[in-house]
Amino acid sequence: MGATEGDLKRQAGEHRAQMGDTLEAIGDRLSPDRIIERRKAAVGQGFRRVKDTVMGSPDYQEPMPRRVMHSASDAVRSGPSMLADQARGNPIAVGVVAFGAGLLLATVMPKSEAESRVMEEAQPQMQNAMSELKDAGRELASGVQEHARDAGEQLKEAGSEAASNVKGQAQASAEDMKGTAS
């Protein structure tokens, strides 16, 4: 028993919708803007994980016995040991504290003549490094542009192929309908 014209039209419509969804998904996946959005989201998530690791999660609540146990005088008296306990097992926190202490000392102490001389001598090297970084950034940008161009070409090819597949399926469906009609 053959399919009716209405069934064939419905099937052709379903195939067209599926192909449209497929093309839309391919375009979304290969879109340079979407690629950049996904990379930004991944980097942001990494930063949030690092922040939660160092500073603690905002959802964390200290147990009640521990809160009661720590009075203001105990905190002042046991401050250094408490800091060491909290930093133990968390090298990032130790690094941040050490960096902050170093930064504080650097701002309090005046520059020495040796530091000024070293900075003057290092200035050309820092400028060379900066220009090398700019060149590397330009190379990276051109590589990304090339990758985006290739992705666009692949998308165009996939779209052409999908369109020809849809056209072939539509022609086959039309021939089937002609065959069942006669």
C-alpha cells in the first residue's frame, strides 16, 4: 500500500525541518562569535573556581560551635596561627598573602639608586619584549581570522551539501508521488 500525497508532503516537510535544524546547529557551532562566547565562558568559569578556592564559596557557613568558640580576643591572640592554619593546604592563598605583603613593603620603602639604575638599564629590554608580545598577538589574531575563514568555508560547503540533499530528497519524493498517483 503506497503513501498518500498528504503523507508524502508531511514527510517532506519533516525532512526539511530536520535539515533546517541541522544547518542551524552547524552554523551555531561554527560561528566565530559563538566560539568566542564559549571560550569567554570557560575562562570566566575558571576564574570563578580560582576565586572560590582562594576566598571560599559564598554558600559556605562556618559551623556554630566554631563561631561561638572564636571571640574577638581569641582572634587577636591567635591571628598568626589562624592565618597559617587557613593557608595550610592552599598555596594560592599563601601566594596572594605573600604578594600583598611584598607590595605593601614596596610602597612603604623608597626606591634605591640601584633599583633606579636597574630599571633604566632594563627599559630597552622591556620595550623589546613588549614589541615581541605585540607581534605574537598579531600572529595569533591572523591565525584566528584564518581559522574563522576556514570554518566559514566549511559551513558554506556543508550548507551547499545539505541543500543539494534536500533538493534530491524533494525530487525523489516528487517522483514517488508521481509513481503512486499513476
